[in-house]
Amino acid sequence: MKILIIEDQKELLKSMVGYLESENYLCETAEDFQTARQKIEGFDYDCILLDVTLPGGNGLTLLHELKKDKKADGVIIISAKDSISDRIQGLNLGADDYLVKPFHLSELNARISAVIRRRYFDGQNLLTFNELVIDLLAKTVFVNGKPVDLTRKEYELLLYLASNKNKVVSKMAIAEHLSGDGAEIFDNFDFIYTHMKNLKKKLSLGGYRDNIRSLYAIGYKFEV
């Protein structure tokens, strides 16, 4: 899952990135209002961690613009402000959650997981697609009750397809999800083909029927 962290406190930003990457999130960062706006306008994120007070502008303005554009990114406001009025304002603008500084990184991780489950998986911890089961909390995959050993990228690819079930996802969308804004440097999608081939092979060895359809020159579709 891809996270955008908008935070100008360098030490806190470094701590959040280190912890969340250890939890297998792909993290991108923005330390000021304008950089954050460019990233939000240019890319989609599973969850945005949004500080309110930023160099160059107010984080709530970014939240307002995001909702005005009808983008579906989850948003958790991270703020030193702990008043009821601040919380209500942020939630009324469309934030999914509000976390007050200082906080434990484990709590932040739990709140991110909850937002992603609510937004993409109806709040479920276990996703079941016939013989395929994805445990969102343990980040494990089972086929016919047996564990499937996936790499981080293979797991993220499967989860991204599952979160967009019955929808066509383009190769560029997959590249951006797996590699962030660095996807723009790739001159081909060979790395996607490799991850997809390995994922499908591991699932099929466990007995999962192949519901991942390849659409020539377009992308892929996880049919359920």
C-alpha cells in the first residue's frame, strides 16, 4: 500500500518513514504545502498522513481540494492541536481519522490499516476469493488453507488487484503503486511482467484458478 506523509518536522518524518517501510508500506514524503499539492494532484495514495501546519500553507486547504476533486485517498490528520473544534473541523472536511502528536508509531500503523480496510475492503480483516484468502493484519496469503510465500512486491501487487476487483488497472497505475513517483523513470514495464508472472505461478502451484486477466496493451483485471 502506498502512503504519502505530509510533515515538516524532519525527525518525526524520518521516524514515520522508517517504521512504516518496515511494515511494508511504500512511503512518499512532502515537507511543504506546494510539494504536497503537486503529489496529491499527480498521484493516488491509499492513505495520506496530513499535518495541518505546513510551510507555505495549511493542510486543511489540501484536504478541501482533495475532496473537491472527489479523490478517494484516505486521510489521517496528524496535528499538535488537540481541541474538539479542531478535530471536528478536520473530520467535517472529510478526514477519515485525527491523530494528535505525540503518538506511538504502532498506533499510527493500526489507524492506517483501519482506514485502508474501511475504504477498500468493507472493514474486513480477511479477504476471501474462493480458495484464496488474504489476511490484511498478518499480511499473509493462503490458497486452500496453505500459506503462499510471496515477496513484498508480489503481495502488494495482489492486494492492489484485489482492491480494484473487477476493474481494469493500467500498467502505469500498477507501476506507480509499486514504485511511487519513481515509476516515471521506467522506459518499459518488464518489472511488472516479472512480478505478475511470479505471483500467478505461486498462486497456481497452491491450486488457485487464475482469475487475473491480462488485457493486451492495457493492463490487468482481477475477476471475482
